[in-house]
Amino acid sequence: MEKNNQLILALDVTEKNKALDVAEKVYEYVDAVKIGYPLVLKTGIGIIEDISSRVPVIADFKVADIPNTNRLICEQVFNSGADAVIVHGFTGRDSLDACVATANEYNRQVFVVADMSHPGATEFFQQVSEKIAKMSLDTGVSGVVAPATRTNSVENIRKIIGNELAIISPGVGAQGGSASDVINKGADWVITGRSIYQSDSPDTEAKKVVQEIKNRN
Ligand code: 3DU
């Protein structure tokens, strides 16, 4: 994934035509499209191939199983044409290693969820997020996911991972996070879904985010 506009679209619509229409409108503004369970469960995994012919696809399946099952899941994800997969780290190093080994076979990428953006993340996730960030170093992953809704977490995780890993950051727009703030705190890309795909003009919304990032102080 090339770092141009620093924007990743979260394409969480459930109708194939809507997905293709929104994607078509925003291709020029996004560096990747993130596709997860809502769209794949409704339309089938072929949607990843459809979109990946135009732009890199990050498959957000938050893979969280034993190593063998993780390997089987990642094989299907990469066979579908995805460029990267998002996996959980709390399942432990062996489960993460299985994802990375599979990604290496396909020459693809892995991102690890280091912290989450919703209020409930403070109940359990925050207590392990630093450990997950540390564990992710030297594993061969490309980066971590950290929340735009809590930029102090992004700042902290950036200190832990240095420049070795990228940070992709969801929570901009509908969840209240600011694109310029989280990029200033160390994120490489922001992830935005609803504020773009629910808009009457997804291209205008995507362009706004890109301009906010480019013009930030
Ligand atoms: O809130 P939005 O509609 O902009 O979408 C955010 C996307 O990022 C959505 O796909 C969600 O599942 C994902 N995500 C988070 O929002 C927060 C996380 O910590 C991890 C992933």
C-alpha cells in the first residue's frame, strides 16, 4: 500500500452495487479499501477480488484463533486477492506467527489490532494494548491498528513501535476522531467508513479528509 493520500475507506455497506458505486467514486482519494464481515457475509468473498483489481484491499477479519485455523483463514483471504489482513494479537505470538507465515507465502501484509476505538475498549483491551504493540515488533507484520478516538493511545503506541511499523487508525468521522489530529500524533493512515459511504457525495467527503490531512498544521 503506497502512502499517498493517507486515507483508507472502510466499506461496510452490505449491498454489492452500493459497494462498487462508493468505491468507484472514491478510488482516486484512497490508498486502500478495508472490507470486513458485513460486506463479505452478504455478498461473498468475491467482492474482495472485484475491488482489489482497482485498489489494495485490507481484509478486516480480526483473525483470532489457534494457529492452524488462523493459517486456514489467511489462506482464503489471500486467495481472494486481499493485499493485507487485520488480525488480533491477544491470542498470542504463535497465532500471530501463523498469520505472518501465511502472508509471507503470498507476499502479503498483516496488521495487528493494538487498541480499539470504541468506549468498551477501556474495559479489557487497553490493559493489554502496550503488550500487543511490543509483541508486534520483530514479528514481520507491517503495522498495527490504533484508535483515532484516543490519540494518546496512538502517541503511546508510536513510542513503543518507533518507525518500524505503520499505524492505521480507525475512528475518524462518525466515531468522532479527527484525521489531522491522529496523523499528527503518529498515525500513517486514517480509516473512515460511515462519514464517507453514508454521504450523498462520498467523493466530496473523501476529498475533504484528504485535504484536511494535507493542509494540517
Ligand atoms: O466508524 P466508521 O464507520 O468510520 O468505521 C470504522 C471502521 O473501522 C469499521 O469497519 C470498524 O469495524 C473498524 N474498526 C474500528 O472502528 C475500530 C477499531 O478499533 C478497529 C476497527
